[in-house]
Amino acid sequence: MQEFDKSISFDGRDIRLKIGLLAPQAGGAVLIQSGETIVLVTATRTSGREGVDFLPLTVDYEERLYAAGRIPGGFLRREGRPPEKAILISRLIDRPLRPLFPSWLRDDLQIIATTLSMDEEVPPDVLAVTGASVATILAKIPFYGPMAAVRVGLVGDDFIINPTYKEIEVGDLDLVVAGSPDGVVMVEAGANQLPEQDIIEAIDFGYEAVRDLIKAQQELMQELGIELVTPEAPPVNETLQTFIQERASDAIKKVLSQYDLDKKARDEALEEIEEMAVSNAIAQLPDDDPLKMAATEDPKAIPNLFKDLTKKLMRAQILEEGVRVDGRKLDEVRPISCRVGVLAPRVHGSGLFQRGLTQVLSIATLGTSGDAQDLADDLHPEDQKRYLHHYNFPPYSVGETRPLRSPGRREIGHGALAERAMLPVLPSQEEFPYVVRVVSEVLSSNGSTSMGSVCGSTLALMDAGVPIHKPVSGAAMGLIKEGDEVRILTDIQGIEDFLGDMDFKVAGTDTGITALQMDMKITGLTMDIVAKAIQQAKPARLHILEKMLATIDRPRSELSPYAPRLLTLKIDPDTIGLVIGPGGKTIKGITEQTGAKIDIEDDGTVTIAAVEAEKAEKARKLIYNMTRKLNEGEVYVGRVTRIIQIGAFVEVLPGKEGMIHISQLAEGRVGRVEDEVAVGDEVVVKVREIDSKGRLNLTRLGIHPDEAAAARKAAALM
């Protein structure tokens, strides 16, 4: 393709698209740039594989440290497994893109976004999302686009499009909005307890900017002579479809209206209908019957058509009768159960949250500054995390068996969402110097385990005594949309997520929203529907919060007896080497003597942790005295360490010695030092002088009795 360059003036910041320069063998490739951040996005399509009955779409976001002028650490000195941030950006690209591909598409699709250059101003993620749309169009893949994304920040009272990293950090909102010509298709946000109306206005503000980017892509297509590829879906075997409808509709309706059935019983009943009323009936037909031949040719035809019928009938029941498969009203939350301290006393804090059949056990652990997560191996400015949330989804939670693997994208994404929901209410490092890790174990899943993790995390943190500013709860909203008929569902369960059109997770306090995540299965929503979903989530969140507060209404005043006791002190950075000692000898000695864990930061902040408070205090005193600055005229109780002909050396503080000249040992003339003091003697001394080399000259003369008494009292406390 011939090189093509287009600039889009966008809210005071230019976005530049370069096409035809790089990756000529990819299906479509675009270099998208803003500021000095440059992302290469490619889209490639290959023929579908035999037997695949889903859309095999793979989206990868890659970071190269050369983009920021850095060389990777580690033995290999090259990038390894993607950091968590890269996985989250991969998901951010995937989520608005996936619903815009035809549901019947079975070709292998791969989108790869690679950050080639990055400044400290422009985040690459929303550029990658928009670039994915351009690359898909260039690759001529069937697509209901164009699609674009922007970030919205809030600094003061002003919304900002595509804020810088610094503006995101100081602002009260970090919102990503993605949309198509049909409306909003994805939302992701972290917010500082913002009211619902502010969030709605921010999404609307962002979608206006998204429309500008969509228009720019449409103009680009005209300039390049490219048309969107939208071939028709493959035909459905109407005869087989009618057969299944006639044989199974009444039975499916009956199961869907048995509101007392749990998830497992309902699934088994539907499987039995599919097997007995459909599959067995077709199996009994002659081999040359068209129905049997169609089912034999495509073994997945019956399961797919049966699923489509179940989806149609479930949605019709909600639209026409306003009743869900478990008998709930559209805005009704499932029964809730909360417990805390279920793993006491060993773990530092635990909370068990259950909503319907969804059950999450969250565990909070308190650590020291040395337990913070180092983020040095990605491109983003944040270098450490003091709050970590990890989410585990074992197969038994849905009654399945499969090999256990390391956390996948889903687990990382859900953990990050729950983490983002809690961040605005966490205490500052000055208020609570601990590093906090929460692990949410999904024990049973039937919809919205991520919001269950938010609720479980709040319970666990309060049980651990973490002084969160406010408790946080969350609910997932669903959607059924057929033409102009729209029903919003509160607290969706598994079947409503699977067969519905939206999964909109909303978390927050009684003051406002702290996190949002909306994913669609249709090509877009109007702002009216988005706003209604956000507003409908509020009473659900408050209802859940009320149940949580009935279990524990404030953080515990005491930490677990097994949680470390932290003490912090600030020392002169120049004395860090003194505390560490040659080869770490000194700090190891303090650790062995006290049993405390000691972390020292470059700015001189020392964090001391021990399960027993007195051991932490002992280590603090040792370090304090070792690094304490002495002043002339101060009085100390010291111990004689050695004697020479002209005087005695006295250790006044750990590692700090001074000399008493023989003339300063006593009133009058002293013939021999040994006549006044011996090694090991405890003596009261005053700092007479600190010379230009930092050496201490001490004296026993001119010390007032009150000064001596105060020095002895201070020494007794050390």
C-alpha cells in the first residue's frame, strides 16, 4: 500500500495516523501517534479451522522497554512474560472490538498493538484501541465499525479528553469510553466516589469525542477508497430450526418458569430437553431424512439452535412478563449473606460474601514496605503498588474439572477491577504504613464474582483493622434489548449474563462511584440506556452495603495478634550505610537480636516490623540511637570501651564513641586513667566538642545533677 499520513486535530492534541509505512504483510497496519507516544497496531485474518464454532479472536498488547530508552533487567536482558498492565491493556482493546465482529465469523483474527515509543505524557492504551479499529478496517475484516476510544479525566470541575499521566494522578476520574456509530460499547473507570450524575456526564462528554474519531476514520476510508466489509450471515437451516422450536419450546418455557430451580437443576433440565426432545427424536429418523442429514453434517447445529431458542424464550419472558428465571423482579437483588473472621485467628482479616449462588472468600494480609510490588519492568510511571488485589477462579466454582494454570487474563482483569474499586477509600501511607494484599477466592460462581470480590474485600479489610475511609459495595447490571424494547436487570446471574446483552459492573460507597466496567454483546448503547443502568445500580449497591454493615460496621480497632507491628522512623540518608554496615552485617545483627524485619528506603524512611510490638520498639531504639545526631552540651550515660595513656573511650550511643581526655576525667590532677575508670564502667559524660572530622570530645566535668539524672532516665528507656 502507498504511504498515507493523516493528522486529526483532537481537543487541542493531534493524533496522527501513518498507513503503508510499516508491516506490509499484515492484513492491516497503522502507526498511531500522539505526542511522542507511538503505537503500531496490526490486524491479520486467516482462514477458519475445522470444527470451530466461536470467534477465534486474539488481541495482544506488547511493550518494548526501548520505547522509553530502557534496557530490561534480569539475566536474559529481554522482555519476558507480559506485565500485568500489558494484559489489562490487551483486555481494554479486546472488549470494545469483540462485539463489533459478526457473531457468525469463524476466521482466525489477531490484533497486535506494540508501543514503539512512549513519553511520560500520553498513555498508549486508548491510542491502541482506536488503532485496532483502523487496522481492522484496512484488513477488510467484516466489522460493524468504525470504533474509537478516549480517556476522560476530571481536574477540578473540568472534564479533560485524553489527560496526561500527571492529570490522571491529580484528578478524581480515570474513565475510558469506547463507542461505535450505534453508541457506547465499552466503559472502564476508576473514580474518587463521584456521584452518578457526574459519571453519566463524563461518559456523554467522552462519547462526543469518540464520535469525532469515528468521523475521522470514515473520512479516512473515503480518502483511501475503502468500504466496510459486511457480508451476510450464513443461512440457518429453517427446517431444523422449526423442528426444534416445535419439539422444545413448551418444555423450555416450563423450565424457565420454575423459579425455585437452582442453576445446576435448571442446566440439567435444559440438557435433558435437548437430549430427549430433540437429539433422540432426530436420531430415530431414517438416515436419508433431511433433518437427520443436516444434523449429521453439522454436529453443532442442534446445540447452537437449541441455545438460540433458549435465549429467545428467556428474553421474551423478561420483556413480556417482567419476571426473571429465578422469579425475581427486574430490579431485585438476590439474597445476601456476609461473615467476617471466618479464618481467624491466623490470617489477618477475612470476609465471606455470598449473593445467591455466588460466593467469594476474601483474605487480607498486612505487610511491610518491602512487600510492595515493584512495577519497574513496564513503561508506565507508577513504580510501586502498596495495595494488591488478586482474584482466583478455580474450576470447582462452576462445578467443572480442568487443569489448574497460572492466572489468566480474566483473573487478572477481575482482580484489577476490584483493586481499582477499593483504592479511593484506602488510607494513605502516613495514616497506615502497611502494604496490603487481598486475595479473593471464588468458591461458587453464578454471576458477578468481580463485584462479590469488591464486597468480600471490604469485609476482609475491615476485619483486618485497615482504616478504610468508607466501605465499598458493587453490583452488576444486565440488559435485554429487542428493537426498541429495553429491560435493565439488577444483579445479573450467570444465565442472564450468558444470554443477555450487557454486563455493567458498578462499585462505590454511599457517597459515589469508585469503579465501573461495562461490556457489551451488541454494537452500542444510547446514553439514555447507559444513564438508566448507572442510576438503577445505586439502590442495589446501597442495599448490599446495608447487609454488609449489619455484619461489621467499622474497621476493627485492633490488628490481628499475628499481624506485624510496624514502626517507622526517618533517618539521615547519609547514615543508611551505617545502619546496613559492611556486607549488611549491622542490619543482620539487629534483625537477629530483635527478630524484626527492617526495610530502608532511599529517602531514609525505615520501616520496622515484628509480630511483638516490644521487639519492633527495640529495633527502632537501636537504629534511632545509631543514627542520632549528637550535639555539643548534651549529656549521656555511656560505657567505657577502652583505655589509653591519655584518656578513655566511651560508647555514648550504639556505634558512637568519644574520648575523655585524662584532664577531663575528674576535678584536679589525675595521675593515671585507670585510677578513675575501668573498661566496662558506666559513666555520665557531656559532649564537650565535635571537631571538624566529626570526632567526639567528652568530659565528666561541669555536669549538673539534674542533667545526670535525666541522662540516666533516658538510658533506662533505651
